[in-house]
Amino acid sequence: MKKFIVTYLAPSDDAWKTAESSPEEMEKGMKAWMAWAEKCGSKLLDFGTPLGNGLTLGPGGSSIDSDSKIIGYSILQADSMDEARSLLKEHPHLDWNAACMIEVHESLSVPGM
């Protein structure tokens, strides 16, 4: 089995709007995510968390606030990218906002480790 890192992308302004959602709206949104997690079963290794307050680090110790649209992650286990993609079909993140996207990357082994 291979491991896949899933990142959730959205405009940062939209990401913070969820904090302003009513408890009912949040519960409804989480039900969709929990249904997705249940569909994945044991192939969902890490449900993940929302991400924020990113920092971009550069050479010599420089840093700036990140302008990345990555707002969260999950980790899947699958036999192939096609299987990982099928696990992400109809993912609730994609229904949240027309600008929302998902990236999925295969975690590759480090040579010599």
C-alpha cells in the first residue's frame, strides 16, 4: 500500500468564514466529512486538521507570512493514485465553495532510508 497526502485548498478569506458559521451549519458540514471518513474506512490513516497561520521560511533565516491556499490535510492509504482519487470522489470540501480544490500527492520513499 502507498500513502497519499491530501491537501485542501480554498481562498483564505473563505476558510475563516467557517469560524462564523452557526453551530447547526458546522454540524451539518461535519456530518458530510464524517460520512466521507466512514466511506474511506481503514484507508483513511489520518483525518487531519485545519491549517492556518502559515509561514514561508527562506535562506538565511528569512520568513514571510505564507500566501498558500492550503487550509487542511488528510492522509490516505491506497494501492494507486487511481484508488486514492476514487476515495476523494464527491468529497465534501469540493461542495463547500466553487474555488475549493483538493491536491493529492503520493508520499515517496527517501532513498537510503
